[in-house]
Amino acid sequence: MRLRATLACAVLLASASAQAAGRPRYGGELRVAHDGPPEVGEPALADTPLEATLLGLLSRPVCQTTADGAVAPALARTLSRPTSQSLHLTLPSAAVAQALARAWMRLTSNEGASPYRALFHAVRGEARQVTPRGAALELALAYPWPDLERALCHPALAPPVSASALGPFTAAGRGALEAQTAWPQGRPYLDRLLLSATDQRGLSRLWSARQVQVELGVASETDAVAGPALYATFLAFSPRRLPPDFRQAVESAIDREDLTRLFVQAPAQPMPHLLPPVLLDAPARPRPSAPSAGGSRKVTLLYDASVEDQRAVAERIQVKLHDRGYTVALEALPRAALRARWARGDFELMLHALLLPPIPGPALAVVLDAGGRRDLLGVELPAIGSLPAPAARDARARERALALAASVPLVPLYAQGLGMRFAPDVGGVMMDAQGLPSLDGLYVLPPEGTAMGGRP
């Protein structure tokens, strides 16, 4: 499946590159359908691939990591390193710099604590206090971390949506988005996007009737393309509330291949390690035998009420753990409440899904924090960041992910990507390293035989 998705992406992007050889015409609108919520919440919680894509229309992080790993400005006008231990950002205005600083500091606060705060661990003070100087932000590093720029490109680090020009589009009411002419990287080609939220049956119906030109969140494996699977779902457990052999009980009971194939929305892959296969492609360890039978135990498994396949996965885990002597009660929570319970450590079992960065080092940082092993960040990250070569840093992060797995109370389950469809008359299809489409680069192709043109 992964090869099929990769080949499809390659064909699609090659076609887009050929179409872009001319000069795309500005103007027009596209109809976009998706199976997500009508509106997205704050960036640190809008972290499914679909929600991150929708959020990116209205609010962007300071930069974007392109498919080849390069860093390109997005919300920021410039990113530069005055020294190897500092990063200078120039934002469009002082108001935008203030909004961004508040959003970053919220990630490390008690009320807004998020695993994505680990992306700031290398920043002096871990970004608990960020003070803009006009439209500029200066981040001093506590230790070498060459991957800071790429870490800051994560969608969860965007400022909340507001009336300011924080993204390439602005909301125009009733699912309509209009091109933002003040966007620092240049206005989108399109004048307008028309968004409609539906379900999988609705997506199929709209596509068959040719009523939309773009679809996001498509579960089909045969007629959709997908970016890298970086939306990783773990079973988090509390070592304080569960016996030492709990991990063995889960690993012996759960078949990741069956779980992914039967209960998880495609595109998806089994994830046997702390990092997804796209970041850590290593053979899975053999499944252990079941632990010795003990007394029965009652536990509660929390899951995200807004993610439909988490309910199916939770029910499957409930059934399989019953065979290991666990009576599992299920409790669905809104994502904000789920993250609040995580931040307090107030859970026995929890399905914890995260959109991981496309670089092994920053991804490992987020996973360690999510697993309650924040104490390891100050040990592992400086050793990774001290390596000057990107390949060496990536290799070190992979090695440490394998070595630390048994000490992190997370059981990796599966990783998902974003399934998408684009009609033949849509040009400019590109994905970033996060596996998300850049919808602001789309344009409507003219009828065959009509010359491409510049701005009308």
C-alpha cells in the first residue's frame, strides 16, 4: 500500500510539474469536500492530517518544510541564524509576532500543555517566555539543535485563527474562503475555495457526480493519493496504575496488521516502533507470549470522540484485553479534555494520536514527551543535536527510538496519512514534507487548447 501511494504521488506531482511549465492563470474557485469538522480549533488540537490541512488555509506556522526537506518561509517573512545558537524571525507585523509568541507560550503552560511543546526543548527556557521586539522574534538555543527551523514548521505551532492575515485565505462565511492578498508569500492563484464537510459516503457520492474538484480525507486505497503516514496512534498507559507485565499483555494480544487492516481508516500502516515506518523502517519484534494469568482487573480506556476509527480500535482493544484478564470500560472525550487528562496524568489507558514531524529527531522529542518521559529530553536531544550531519542526526534518533522503546509507556499501534483526490482540471498539486497538500498553490487548468496566462 505504501509503495502504491508513493508511486501515485510521484505520478501526480510529475504531472503537476509539467502543467506548471506555463504560467498559471489567477482567478477562479475550487469546490473542496472533506470528512472533517466544519471548523477547526486551536492549532495544537487541530492535529489530524485533515484538520491540519484545513487550519493551514487560515493560519500557518512560521515556515514550511518542502518535500525535499528544505525550509521555506510561510507566516514569517524571513528566518535566519545570526549565530549557530540563535534563530531570528521576522513576522509581517508586531501584532502577528505577539499572537505567535502567546500561542507558543501557551503550549508550555499548565492550561494548554501539549506534547508539541517538546519541539521547543532546545530553545532557552523552552519558550516559556517569548518576547517579541516589534515584528521580530529572537530564539536563543540552550544547546545545538540544527533541526529547529524544520521543527518550527509543524502545523501545531501556528497561531490561532484570527482576523489578521495569518494564512493564505480568509473566511468569507458559509464554507467560503477568499484569497488573502496580504499573504507574505504572495496571494494564492485561486480567488476562492468552497468547502463542504460530509462523510465517506458523501465523498463518494460527490466525486461520482463530479460536484467537487478536490476531496480530502478519502479512505479509498484505489483511487486516492496520500502523503507520508505521520499521524501516529499509540496506546498510552500509566505504569503507576497498571502491573509491570501490562505491555506484554497488550503486545501479545494485539495483532497490528489485523488492527490496521480491519479497524483503521486508510491510508494506514502498522507501526511497531516509537516512530512511524516512514521515519523508522525496521523489522517488528516478535510478539511475546501472554503473561502468566493473574486476577481480573478493571481499567478505563479513554479515546478521542471526534476520531471515528478510534472508537473501533478502542472496542477491539477492549475485546482482546478481556482475554488477558482486563475488563476495559471505554470513555469517549473531546480532544481538549483528552489532552487535559494526559497533561495531568489522569488516566489508566488512553489512545493518543499525534501528527509527528517528518524528521526523526523532533519526532522522537514529541513521542518521549507524550509518553511521560520528558526527563529523557535533556539527555537524548543534546546528543542528537551535536551531530552536524543531518543523516547522522536522523540515524542517532532512530537508534535511540529503538533503544528507549521499553522504557516509554506507549504501545505504538498504527500511522495514517491523508487520502486525497484531485480532478483532472486542477493544477499545481504539491505536498509538503508533513504529507499535507498546499492548497494555496492550486489553480484551475484552462480547457485543452487554451493558452495559460498570467495575472488577468
